[in-house]
Amino acid sequence: MEKEQILTFKKNFNVSKETIEKFNRYIALMDNYQKKVNLIGKSTRKNIWSRHILDSAQILKYLPKQKQNELVLDVGTGAGFPGMVLSILGRTDLVLCDKSFKKINFLRLVAKECELKIKIFKGQIEEFNELNIKIILSRAFAPLKKLFNSVTHIISPETILLIHKGKSYMHELEEASNIYKFKHKCYKSLTDPYARIIKINKVVKI
């Protein structure tokens, strides 16, 4: 099962043997840490390459090219999805944000063991105040309206949000549009026919 998932991942991403080894190291650290901290749902472990790695990696093609002094912020990253996956794939402009002390310790361990250039912020996103955020990522943080409320202090109309959403994505878009004006595009997910990757910009509170 896992070998098939890795082959599917390789078909979508032309990565080196060293990159696959880093992913395997990441997963091994996750398995060990999972014994004391709930990082991922136990039922998703057998499909980790498709459910978490590929699902996170697929947004890479929607990210603009890296620019000096511009950051990509992963809100509520948890076990490092999608930010840690993107870092292993080569992005060096990422900031991972989570409020859990135990999860932050795990992320720091992965960054060290996998030799990744990545920033890690412990705390509520409302406490984060760097203003050079170009892109905001969120995979399993909160409904869209709550996400907008949480990041409104660090975004401008030019900020791009790339959000993983499940089958209720249309409801979340409609709910958020009652409070905010924004432009968006929806892209099909590689891992779930009912899910979407939503690219949002020009967010302004009504």
C-alpha cells in the first residue's frame, strides 16, 4: 500500500532519492512522536503518503516563486501540513505557526533532523505580527470566516491565501462573503474528488 502511494507521489512530483529519504525520516519521527502526542488521526496513518504528503504537496504549483524578504505563513500547521512538506520539497520562505507547545517541539525536531531552512512560531495566529507575509496557507485550521478574522491584522488586498477545503467549501465561501469581499478560484484536489484548493486574494472587510 505505502509503496503504491509513494509511486503515485513520484508521478506527480519529480523528486530526488534524497527528498524521499527526508519524507521517510519525517514520517518516522511522526510515528515515534505520535506515541505521546496526537499529531494525525490514527485512521489516516496507513494512507499517510496520499492523505497528508501528496495532499499538502499539491499546492506547490499554486505558489508564486520565492522572493527575498517575503514569507509564506502556514496557520495552524499541526504536524507540519502543508508547510513542512513544502519545505522538504525545497521552499525556504516558510513560517509554521501553531499554539501547541508539544507540536512546536516536534516541528523543531523535524527541521533539525531533516536539515530544513524554516521558521517556527509558537502562539496564537492573532499574536503573530510580522508584516512581510505574501502568502497564507491553511489546511485544517478553521472555517474560512474564522480564518479571515484571525489573520486580518497581517493581510492586505495583495495577500494570497491558499486554503485546503473539504466538501463544505461552497458553504464556507458564502458564509465568509457576508463579512468580507474577496476574489477566489477553486481548483480540484488530487486526493479527494469533493475537496478543493481555494486561492483567495483582495480580501477586504465589508
